[in-house]
Amino acid sequence: MSEKPLKAYHVGEGSEGEHVIVFATSGAAGRRQGGNELNLEFEEVQFCRRAPWADEFAGQRFIPAKAYHDNGWWLFCNHCETRLYEDAEDDDGNCRELVYDGQHAYCDQGCKDTHEQDIANANAKGEAFKAKALQERPYLTFTKWSIGWPRITQSAEYTFPGGKYGGSVRDEGDGQLNWYIAQADQEAWNAFRAQQAA
Ligand SMILES: [Zn+2]
């Protein structure tokens, strides 16, 4: 194998700034890559140093939240965005029962459950929107659904016989469907509807 192995680098903006772990074949490449991810110019990157603890995650989809904690990083709760340290305590000084789930960490089981419930609710709203749209206008061909978590506004795009651009339908969150048609397709739409009514 002539390809150099990927190594983990800890790239940071400075003690107050953002930090990230990147995988690269050299420090210079790691600095560039980390700078890109943090939206910094090459010179703005304060430091780039090896992070051997993360080497084993090269090529993986993510670094587990637990591994970050084990190596002194802090994280945000994936639900309420509280800062979580590995040895976090609650207001009474008890050690928090942090919950880890892959790349995410939560304050406790309650935060994880609420987060999952939020996702389930958002997805259910998306499915309800889809069912309603299909029921209201079954004669359309829906081409793209943008529904479910993490969206608040549900929407879909559609075409119809004779239409060039088609239209869209949205629910801004109040459960009402608002239908739109491309202006250039208004005539084709009128013709299509007239034909349907006939
Ligand atoms: Zn939380």
C-alpha cells in the first residue's frame, strides 16, 4: 500500500474558539482541512496537533460522543444544548447520568426521550401532510416531498399533465395546505382543471 494512512489532528481556533478533529495524512493537510471546516483562513488556525486517541475513527462516519468525553472534550446536549462535561454534576452535586447515543450525548434519559419524541412528532406531522395533500389533489404527480424532522414547514412539489414547471404545496405549521402554481403554468393549469371538470 503506497497510500499514507489517515491520522487524526486536533485543529483549533484558540482556547476560546471552535475546535474540530479532522483526518489527514499530514499536519499541513490537517490544518487546511480543519480551517475549512471551521471557516478559517490558513493563518487563522491557532494550532493543529496530533490526536492519536482519535486515529481509530479514521474512515468512520463519526467519532462517538463518549470518546470525546473520555479525551477531555466537552459537548452540547443534543436536545437542550446544555454544555456537558464528562464529570458533569447536577445542581445538588450529584454526578449526572449522561446518556450516549453514537455521536450524540444527552444530559440524561429524559433529554434523549424528549428529543426522540420531538422527532417522532415532526415525522408524524410530515406523514399527515403527505396524506392530506394526496387526498386533496390525487390527480397530481408529486415529485418531491420535503417533510418531517427537523422541518417546521412541510412542503412538496408537483407536476400535472400539460404543465411545464408545476407547483408546490406548503403547510407553514398551522395544518392548512397552501397550493401554489408557477405563474408560467397558470394557463396550462386552468386548461387542465377545465378538462377535469368537463
Ligand atoms: Zn439536555
